[in-house]
Amino acid sequence: MSYATPPGWYPDTGAPGLERWWDGTAWTAHTRPRAAEGAASHQPPAPAQSGAAGIGPGEFGPASSGPAGFGPPSLPLPHQRGPHDGAGGGNRTKILAVTLSGVLVLGAAVTGAILLGRDEGGTPAAPATTTSTSAPVTTPTAPATASDEPDPDENPAVLVDQLNGVTVPVPQGWEKPKTSSSDVPTIRTVQSYDCPGGTSFCYHGTVTTHTARSAETDPKALAEADIVTAADLAYEEDRLGRRNHGGITAHKVLKAGQLSVAGRAGYLVRWQVTTGKGPGGYVQSVAFPSSVGSGTPVIVRLAFDADVAELPLSLMDTITRGIRPHGDSATNGGVGASISP
């Protein structure tokens, strides 16, 4: 239970020799010379407060005279308040009056705005449109290039192998997958099918490019050694150990010889393979020196399923002739666009 400190004059702790009027709720701006000792004894003592909101024990009573627990709480006096302190309690009536006046004026303004916002027919007028001028936005522009020719990397008709410095034409009905099990530049027929071995799905035609890992640099030796790997991966056992075609039961050399690839002297070997399941297929390895760097040999592998009308052996020849050095102007002319089965 608490009791309010009664109104009265109490010593001003911020101004020695003065007393300030406490109106029962807050300090006021009224001061007077401090009365003689004991003059304030006529003020009725107030019981000490306990647990009042915002006011703790010992906050009552004058700062320099009177018994403990007597007098108003030690609140900041008007002249002691900082710029962020609230107004004194003595001004609350004025503040309430000003606030009430402001609310009335605001209400009148809103009512007037609503009435003025309607046209003669009583329909609300369209809101006014304001425009502002913003700072000009600078749009970054791509750096100028020496040529306006399309980038082969963005050309769906060309597969680019930047590491080995070659491009391969993409036949119609083929795609450039973003990912592949071999993790090398690849093109393949779009449609897949269930492998004859029933272990996975296969594609009727694939072409991949590789960097030769052998210390051998002779294109003939490289092609003759790589054709075995190409045939095994395509029709014997894939990189995951699956025999998608039931394994190779026989093979026959269809073609072997020198040729010019991407402006370099290369060598080609082509096999026909017979498989334990399915019609078998054709595989080809082409080896030639790269046109970039130290000329590390490049190997291009081709694998076509047999008995597919859209994959004649002549298409292998067309793709091989279309291999170009990366950056060659012919690769930007849509080489792959003219290739069809």
C-alpha cells in the first residue's frame, strides 16, 4: 500500500537556499527563498512509500532536512532536466490541452481532405500522380570483343573442349549433356533406352573427347591402343562395372589409317563389335596432336549402336571431318547445323 506525497514547499537540492513547490504529482517551476530551520515542519508528514511503481523506498523527503521518508520523491527538477527528459508533471494539463487541440485540428483536416477528394458527382477523385527524378542508372556493358562472331561455347551445334583446344560438330537430334558418367566433353543422341543387359539405360550414339594419358605421342600407336578401351567402355563393361550389352563376344576391324584432323596429322581405327545381348555396335578412336600448348595428343571416341537407321557409318565420317581447332572461324559457322544422319 502506498501514499502520495502531499503538495508543499520542499528544499530544492539543485539550487541551495531555495524551495520548490511539489504539486502532489510533480515538481513545478515555482520557487522561493528557503524558510528558516523548522519552518517546513508545518507540512504534514507522509508515510514512506513501499513498492510504488517507478518510486522505490527512500525516494521521499527533502534532500537536506526533515526526517527520513518525508517529502516528495527525488525527481529531477525542471531546471535540472536534460534535453531528453520529459516535461514536468505541472505542465500535464497544458500538454493535454495542446494534444486535444491537435487531435481536433487533425480530424478537421482529414474530414476536409475526404470532402475535397470527391468530384461533383460524389465519386472519389483519382489520386494525384507525383513523379520524381532519380539519378541515372548506369548499366554495365560487356567489354568490346575483337569479333562479332558467336561464341562456340553458346552454340548448340558445336561441342567445345577448351582444354584440348578442339570443337566437335553436334548432329541434328543430338544434345550436349551438362553432366555425364565419364565427366568429359560429351555429345549423345537425345533419346535413351533400356540397355539390352537390363542393368541401366543406354544411348544409341555418343562422342567424347579426351586428353591422351599415355607417354606415347604417335597417333597410330595411341589410336590402336585406345580402341580397346573405347570398345570395352561402350559394350563390354562401363565405368560402374555394369555389362549393359552382355559383354563383347567378337570384333572386326572395319577401318584403320592416317587422316588430317583439325589441321593435324592423325590416325583412325574403327571396329565393329558383337555383343552377348543386343545388336552390338561400332566404335572408333581418332588420335591427333592438340593445336594448343605443347601439342599433347587428343583422342576422340565415337560409339554407335548397330541397326539404327539414324546412325549410319557415314555420320561417323562426317563428325570426324568436322573436328576443328578451338577458335577456328569455321567452328562459328554452324558446322553442326548441316550434319544430319
